[in-house]
Amino acid sequence: METELSKKLGVEHAIFGFTPFPAVAAAITRAGGFGVLGAVRYTAPDDLARDLDWMQEHTDGKPYGLDVVMPAKKVEGVTEADVEAMIPAGHRQFVQDTLAKHGVPELPEGEASGWRITGWMEEVARNQLDVAFDYPIKLLANALGSPPADVVRRAHDRGVLVAALAGSAKHARHHAEAGIDIVVAQGYEAGGHTGEIASMVLVPDVVDAVGPLPVLAAGGIGSGEQIAAGLALGAQGVWLGSLWLTAEEADLHSRALTRKLLAAGSGDTVRSRALTGKPARQLRTEWTDAWDDPAGPGTLPMPLQGLLVAEAVSRIQKYETGALLGTPVGQIVGRMNSERSVQAVFDDLTRGFERAVDRINRIAGRSAS
């Protein structure tokens, strides 16, 4: 599964694996792919430095990257406390009522919420970059479009390629104009924040829009046959995220959540604003249903929604409240029906890719050799 882009980055397979877990990212790199560590949860620079130190020790000198979340523009002089003050009292009451309905206990006294939206704020992302650029990362990806121009320049000055996710050809062209090196065409099927165009339509649209810039196909990809399809559509690789959530190396801190992922079908996800205020594909739960119910108060825009539900999400996760417990994940969850090592996943992906190539060769009347 070599492409021009994978050769440029020095990886065996053009599989880019996004994950919040250092052990998974390192295993992806060791398996011949390109591990990308998600930085959004690292609100303390020292914690990110600790895990990047660990990555350095466990990637065998092979390349890896970092994924941050930062807007291209920011509002000056607004603190987190200012944003918190904008949250209506009625929405706070709705959260408490929903948690009480399902018997979710309070966090122990003195225990802070483990999930905060602060990682989405530009100041935090810039602190992450101050740490990351001290390490030999080869790729910086941004999940909220093109990063600020000075960040792109800073990365390029260090020889780091910059990638940005796009849900439409229009977004992709904007990335190209901003000097982005790689566009990730993320289809409707993907987990997390995603647009409304399916991968089969989106990928060739983006390839045509930004060529010759390399494009990665993302969304609904979890087999070697699907990787072959992405490359056939013009992509130079694939960007996989959801697939790694049930890897043996993943650390979800919740066996109940792992069981829900393994049992879920492809129809058990929903695009909901419940988590962050922007449409994000996640497991459908009674929590997402409550926020999407027209009888409720409705969600708030980003970042208000994320700040509003941060403690609630931590409580749901801590006490593993089954009816409310969920996570961002794509429609590929229907194929995630067993826990396997990252290496075993790669072995399956490469075998599937070979089967697809052989099949096409036979259809074309060529030898499979």
C-alpha cells in the first residue's frame, strides 16, 4: 500500500491512524503505518511532553504526527470564565434533570471533570505546539480546518507537513489556498465532527479540487477493500480513527463502553450536537436523544455546549451509566466486533487490500501476479 505520499514520509503503508492513545499511535507506526496522536485532551503541556517522550521510545525511529484542534480565527480577550457565563441557567438545569433521571451520582468532592473542552481553545493548542515542535514530528493535522497562517509557517520552517480535514470541495480549496500540504477528505460516515457528503462522492470531488495536492480518504473505512476503493478514487492514503477504539492497546477506561462499541451496528450512530455544539457522529444514546428531542432546550453553539456538558460527560463515564454512555465513532463501528492488536488489524487490512487488487486485476483480464 505504497503511494507517493507514503514514500515521502518514509512509511510502508499509506495508512494514517488517528488516536488519542499513545500506545495505539506508536503501534500503528511500528506496524508500518503513520501514527497520529490526538492532542486535544492534553490541557497540561507537561502531560503531552511525557507522552511524546514515550512515543519517541516506542516508535523505533519511525515517523509519527500530532493532531490539534484550533480555529483559523480567534476572539481576543475572551476567557473560559467569560464563555461559561454565557450558558443559560435553563440549559444547566436540563443537564442536571437528565442526569438525575438516570441516577448518575455526583463526582466525589474535590474531583475535577476529566473531560474539558479547553483543549479546543487556541491558547491551549498553541501551548501544545510549543511542546510538539521540540520533537521530530513529521505531520501536524488540524481538525477544525486550516490552522492559523503563522502556525502553518512555523511547521513548514521545521520541515513538518500540515494536514487539514475537509468535508467539501469548497473547504478543500480553502486549505490549498492556505498552504496546507495534505487534505483529509472526511466523509459523512466518519466519527466526530463531519459534514454531510458521503466518502464515495467527497473523495473524488476533493481530489479534483486540489490536485496535485495529496488527499487522504476518511470516513467509513475499516477494511483493506475499502482502502483500495479510496486509492482507486484518487486518494494517496487513508485516514482511520474509529477503527482503533477497540484495539487491545487502546485505553478507554471503560469496559462497558468497549462492550457497547463491539455490540453496535453501523446504524447505531447519529450526527448530534450534544457533545460540542457542532454536528459530530457518535454512538446514539439516551443522552443524544435527549438533546435532539424538540421538547428539550436544544444544544448551544461551540464552545458553550462543550463547557456545559463537560462535568456530565465525566460523571457518565466514571459511573458507566449504560443508557447515556457513548463516544464519537463512525459508522464503521459495525465492523468493530472484536478486540485485536494493532498489528492484527494491519494484517487484516493488508490481506483485504491484496484481495481487492487481485479481484480488479481479474476483472481487467490481468494476471494477479
